[in-house]
Amino acid sequence: MNEILLADDESIFRETFARVLEEEGLPVTSVDNGTDAVDAVMRQPYAVAILDIQMPGADGIKVLREIMKVRPETRVIMITAYGTVEMAVEAIKLGACDYVIKPVIFEDVLIKIRQNLRYLELQNENKQLKMELNGKFDVSRIVGKSPGMQDVFEAIRKVAGIRSNVLITGESGTGKELVAHAIHSLGVKNNGRFIAINCGAIPEGLLESELFGHKKGSFTSAIADKKGLFENARGGTLFLDEIGYMPMNCQVKLLRAVEQRQILPVGGTEPIDIDLRLISATNKDLLKEIKAENFREDLYYRINVVGIHLPPLRERKEDIPLLVEHFIKKYNFEMGKNFTGLNDDAMRLFMSYDWKGNIREMQNVIERAVIFAEGDVIEVCDIGLVGAGAEMQDKKDESLVTAIKAYEKEQIYRTLIRYDWDKAQTAKALDVGLSSLYRKIDELGIIIKK
């Protein structure tokens, strides 16, 4: 969020400065009075607000007071004339971070804006670091009530208290890193840092150095010693995302690290002891990769002491309404919007769509819809889903209640099969009472095989 609010009643200055900000790549909302400025900050958060002290509607001091009430994280810069410097000083006491005196030199204000944006960036980084160091992670970010997700939650609880290596599998976009965060947060290493690396995003020649570090002079660009992620994550958790893309030479060194709990930096001669939790994740079938000789079998069994599989979204349709609610709340808060949810047609579309990109795709779709939709609810016309038209056409006569019942029936039937038609275990897995399960079986016309 780098958007700027500019409030000044001098049209030439306001329009010129707004154009300067846009040319600098900074999105800007400009208003010519204090009342509109207050309305703007009520609607959405701004990174920096630039307020003229003297303007109609509400003066800059009043606007500042409102910002401090509803958006205290916003950095406020006051614009003042020579005769009102005392008011600018008063504004600093009320929470403004700086002031500039007219006539305004745009370059000077741009420097102040950049400094404040950098301050916010560092503040967010510091907050994240403190959360990592304190082992704090909001487990409620993992949303789901389906049996598949209940199995995931149970696995997280069981593995968190031990230090065994964990392998998380699942398609792209299913939330593997969130599960890794949750294990770290609830686990025995939550006083240390959580450090993640995507093994598929680092060039092969650099991955070894990133993981294990290097010594000065070990290769051309090694102008100084560098600690690797294994060393930086000591006492915490190292998350190796997309480990299926790790090249063979790194797999050999990783196996040594896992077996001996020691690493050897590139160009080093003295091994370094490590003490951390290792969590890996992949969207690949590693057993197939082993057969294709792309992945070491001995490494596979070392990193897969405990396996957790995340089901794709198409297999947990009953979680879609919960996820929709979660993401709409998230983006309502971030963008200052107030959407109450999806209308029936939009929800029916979400329930029928295949979601090949899983939760990540849904999150992106909802974020876009919250940006562009108008009114209180999100409609089908606000949602951009490739190929969704045909799916909607196939189900155009299906009501939302009918769609949800179909998925409910499918889920109950699948769970009954999983527990060999044991209704007590099925009810427990579905988190419903036994009498409720019997009623659902009757309502949905599920035929019991045993």
C-alpha cells in the first residue's frame, strides 16, 4: 500500500503535484477540502497523507485528528504558510510526522514521502521479524471444516510438539507455506526464526551458496564470507519450498546436513553444527521423481518422516463459503470496503468452478472483485474467471441450496467410505453430532452399504 492522499484547496498546486506523484509511480487521491479528505480516509487506508493546514470544509488539524483516530498508521505531512508554522508544530504534537512550508519544492516533499514509505516498509519488516522470533502465527489463516482439512489440522497438532522432519505435499496454491508456518508457531522451535526459500526460484549455481553459505574467495564473486540459510535458521525452522526442483548436487549436501546435523559452506573446510526444524514442501510426486532418477530416495525418506497432504480445493468444496468469507473480510479491512459477501449467482459460480489454481487463485479473484465491484455484494459480473461461463451455463438452473447439498452429499458419502461406513467415526470426522449425521443421510438420500 503506497497510495498518497493529497488535500489542498489550491487547484494549480494540487493538480501539478498529483501529476508529479503519478509520474513517480505513486498512486494519489487528490481532494480540495478537508471534508472530502476525511471521507477518503474513512473509505480506505493511505500510506502518506499530505494536508494543507488551511482549507475549507475542515482544516488540516481536524483532518489530522480524524486520521489519528481511524488510520493511526498513516504518515501525515502538513503543508503550512510562514504565518502558521506554530500550527504545524502543534500538528507534530498531535501525530503528524513532518511539515513543509509554502512555496513547496516538490523534490523536497518527494524525499520526505520516500523516507516515510521506507519507514513503513521497515516497520512492517520489523513487525514480521518480531512475529517470527516470538513464534507467533495466526493459525486461523488456515481455513477449512472439510474432513480433509480436519486431518491436516490434526496432523499439525501432532507434529508440532516433536522435531521430526515434515514433508508437505499438495498442488500449487493449496497453502503449504501456511501449514509450515503453523507447525513452526505451535512447535518446539517457535522461539527461533522461520526462514523460507523456494528451491525452484533460485538458479542452480546459487542455491548451494544460499542454503549452506560460502567462504571468501571460494568463487569469483565471493568477496566475503556469507552465512547460509541453514546457519541463519539455527534454533528455528527452515522451510524448503518446492524441494522437488532441487538439483542433485544440492540434494547430496542436504542429505549430509539432515543425517549429521552439520553443514559445510562452499569453499569451507570446517563443518558447522546446526540445530533446527526442517520442513519441506513440493507439488511434485517425489516417488515418480525417484523412479526418473531426479530425486534421491534416501533423501526422500529423511525429509518425509511425517507427511501432510493438502487436498486441492476441488476436493473440499464445502470450504469455499468459509474461504470466501475469510478473503472478503481480509480485503474489506485492507481496502476500507464493506462488502457483505457474494450474491447467489456468484456463490454458485464459485461452487461450480474447478479452481485449478486452488486457494491462491480464489484469493486473487476475490481481491480483484473487491477492488472493482460496487454496491454491497459481489456479483458474477465483478468476477473474472477463465472458462467459467460454460460451467455456469451447465448449472444455470441449479440453485445455490441445490449446489451446496450436492457437495454436502458427496462429502458425507466419501467420509463414510473412508471410515468403512462407521457412522460414529464419520460424525466425529465431519464435526457434527451423530443424530445430525443420521438426519443428513436421510435428507440427502444417501444409501448405506453396510
